[in-house]
Amino acid sequence: MPPFDIPVPDGVFAETVTEVEHFTDRLFRFRLTRPASFRFRSGEFVMIGLPPQTADDKTVWRAYSIASPAWDETVEFYSIKVPGGPLTEHLQKIQKNDIVWMRKKPTGTLVLDALLPGKRLWMISTGTGFAPFASLIRDPESYEKFDQLIVTHTCRNVAELAYSIQTVSATLSDPLVGDMARDRLHLVTTTTREESPFMGRITTLMENGRLFDHLGVPGLDREQDRVMICGSMDMLKDVKSIVEGLRFIEGANSSPGEYVVERAFVD
């Protein structure tokens, strides 16, 4: 703990780390206690930071998608480790019982309210962009609104897919949503560097039709399909181009549409 009293700023929760798990030298997840007054919609993000260690330090804030569902008693986050990153350089060293600051107001576009009704919900992600979908696939409302949930997660190496594989497996056996998710939730993992059973950039697999053949479903149809996109800037731009080429209309909280994109990133 810092050697001086740190006043918690207005509009900020000071929460305790309850769990940390490192997947690779680049990726980890952590859980915080959840304030009783903290409310959010599955898929939203919130700003988090670390308390200053000296009187001269300033807190660095970054947007992090909440990876736990709205009903969870704790708050989970999935993070990359950026060498020299203003926040993640220090955040990756947190341990159980450490304190993390979290702003009180969540927001974001990757929420069910921003989409029109449809049959299939596609959640296209790369890297830590899977985090908001970890929240949504564990929310009963997702299964009430869609017949089928399809999550794609693309990373460079197989080890970087561990969190999505682990989360989907836990979802299928979850007592709250497991029965709803079984036979309706599908995860497609792909790699771009290390050899794996299904390789390729997700945009390439969408454009050449291999993704749809792999799942045994028709190509995207704006009457049936809704799309959420979260990940690298290049992927966001390319998938957005694909769906807009099919005349999908971007949605927002105030005006639901056929696809949504998350533009908040860490480091």
C-alpha cells in the first residue's frame, strides 16, 4: 500500500482484487469486488485505474470492457500486457487484495438495446476484444432475444485463445444459462500465425465463405443476422466494410440497428 492516505476521487469506487489469472506473457484476467450500487448492462465498459503510489503520481485511466455478466457478484476484466504501457505496465503486477479504482459510470455500444431483433447474433472479436462477449454470452437476455449466438475469436497463437475457450466451456455448464446456451452458443477460434485446426483472419474467412461453411449456416443476411464487432482497429474497419457492403445499418443506444462496433481500447 502507498505510504500516505489516498482520498478516493468523487465518482470512483475503490475495489479489492479477488482473483488474478495469467494466460500468457501478454494476457491476463482479474476480478474485483462489486459495489452494491454498481449497475451495468452486459457488454458495457468502464474506466479503471490504479491508486497513485506517491503524492506526485497521477492516475492513468483506460476503458476496459466488463467481462462478467450484469448478474455477477464480482466484476471481471480481461487485459493485454503492454510493455511500457502507462497503465498495463503496472496493472499486470496486481495481486489478490490489491486495490483498483473503477469509475462509477459504465457505458458502451455493445449492448443488446442497440440492436434490432434478429435470429442470429454474431460477435466478432480479436485479442482482448472477446471481453464484452464474455459478458453477453452469460446473460440470459441474449438467449431470450436470439435463437443462436456465434462468437469468433482470432489471435496470433493458440495459447491466446485460452480465455475464450475457458469462458465458453464454463458458460455451457453454468446453472443459470447452461441449458439455454447448449446447442445455441457456438465459438469459432482461429489463429493467424501458429498452426491450429482453423486458421486465417476472420475477415478473410467471412469473405471467402469458409466461416459460414464451417458452421453450416448461410452467409450474413440483414433480415436475420445482427453483428457486434470488438478488437483491433484494422479488424473493426474491415468487418464494418463487409457488413455495410451488405447494407447493414449501424445501431446505437438511441437508435437500434443491425450491427454495432466498440471503439474504446486499453493502452
